[in-house]
Amino acid sequence: MSTIEHNVTGKCFELRLEGHRCVLDYTLNNNVMTITHTGVPSELGGRGLAAEITKFALDHAQSKGWGVIPQCSYVAAYIQKHPIYASLVS
């Protein structure tokens, strides 16, 4: 498993691997995290890294008691495939 860091100032979760940066961007307003973008460089594609960073971000939101608005289509699809996170959706 790779190391994912929460960049509070940059409002994102980051995973760095092999000189590349994977990211999940969000905004936070009234304890609702709106996930706006996930990005994985093509060099790292197919390794499940987007799923890994999404799970980390959703687990973080859950631990904080935040709601989630999945504006990013990847995250919306991830939540549909993993109904354990459905209760987070605001």
C-alpha cells in the first residue's frame, strides 16, 4: 500500500509514487466535503491508485463526521460500487 497524505492547506489528498503525483481535490463547507477531481497520471494507470486514494478520503470524511458530495464522476461511481459509503452522500 502506498502512503497517502492529507494536504489540509491544499484541500487535497496526495499519493506520490515513482516521481508522479496522484490527487483527489475537494472543497469543505459546513462539514461537507465536495470532491471535485481525482487524477492519476497515465504512467500509473491500472494499479488501483484512484480507488486507494478515494477510499482513504472517504474514510477520512467518515471519521470526521463529514458529508460528501461526489462531483467527480469517478468518486460517484466508486460510492455506487461500495455502498458502505452511501450514507455519507449529502
